[in-house]
Amino acid sequence: MSSFPITEKTEITRLAKRGSYDKETVYSILDEALVCTVAYCKDNQPFQIPTGFCRIGNKIYIHGSVGSFYMRELRDKKQVVCLSTTLLDGMVLARSAFHHSVNYRSVVIFGEPELVSDTTELYQALEAFTEKMCPGRWADVRKPTEGEWKATMVLSMEIKEASAKIRVGPPKDDEEDYDLDIWAGVQPIKLERKAVIPDPALKSDLTIPSYLL
């Protein structure tokens, strides 16, 4: 099955042509995004937590301290949560203020978090987290100690319901506004990795790893 099912929660109703349920489209956005938000309810009070995440197969992984209140809530209550992420690709500058917009790629997912207790899966998840943050880093660093593992909680969430929404292209103005003497177009936006800044406590004889150049 190459697409996620369209459900009452995931169906794109506003500008439906921008919606996509294709798995590879959803996966590609998730793999590029570094931060997501996890939304859930406790005693009818909504909460939304920004956090890092990674994907392995059809599962999302988030991690945090075993002392984290929201992680314990998600582990214990086994409720459906909403996870979302957005990549901003450009500012869309129209001739009218009303039609200004942004080019973006976003994903919304619904699922039930589960505690990851299998040692192999825990190891794979932490490796995936590290490699997503900085490809090539996992082979270079000290691996977690037993105490660090015990202090870390990892939750997985199977992607059962998901949809992507994407806007690309130039502004869409009212027909009569195209004759106005006003510049219109797109200002692209890109997340860029800059040159690294060494830790002041770094040993003087250590060089920058090739994967950071």
C-alpha cells in the first residue's frame, strides 16, 4: 500500500489539491524536518511539546528523560496524540496583502505512543536520532553507558493516519491585480548548516571531522 488511508482526521478539506497521502511524500518531509510538535490532552487541557524526532520504517521515535512529565503521560495514558512538522520553503509575495502566502511542506500524524523496551530497537533509535542530527556522527562518539540508557525514555508511534500538505509556486493574485505596478514573486528560504564552532575545551590537536566540512 503506497498511500495512507484518508480518514476523518487526516482528510484535507481546505485547498484539497495541496494534500497528499502518499507514503514516500510523507516520509521525505519527516526525514528532512528536525523538529516536530507533539500535541495531547490531559484533563481537557491541551498541551503541545516541541521535540526532536526520527523515523525508522513506518514508525516515529521521540526520546527524553525518564523524569519528563509529558513522556510519562504519553507512556502511561496510551492516548491518541497528534504529531506535526512543517518545512518553510519560501515567502510568497503577492500584489495584494490578502494573497500573500508561504511555500511549505507539512505533515500531520495521528497515533498512539508506545514505550520502547527492546534493547536492539532502543539502540537503533538512538543511532537514527544521532545520524539525523549529524550524518556520520554515530561512528565517532562514545556510546551511552548503562546509566545513560536507564535515564532515557524512547517512545515509538506507528504512523497509522497521516497526510501531507504542500504549497509550491508563485503567488495567485486576483485577475485585475496583475496589471498593478507592484513586484510579486517568491523569496526562497532555506535551512543552512554553517561552519562549525569548536568547543573552547576542545583538545588543540583535534581536527574537524570530514563529515562536518
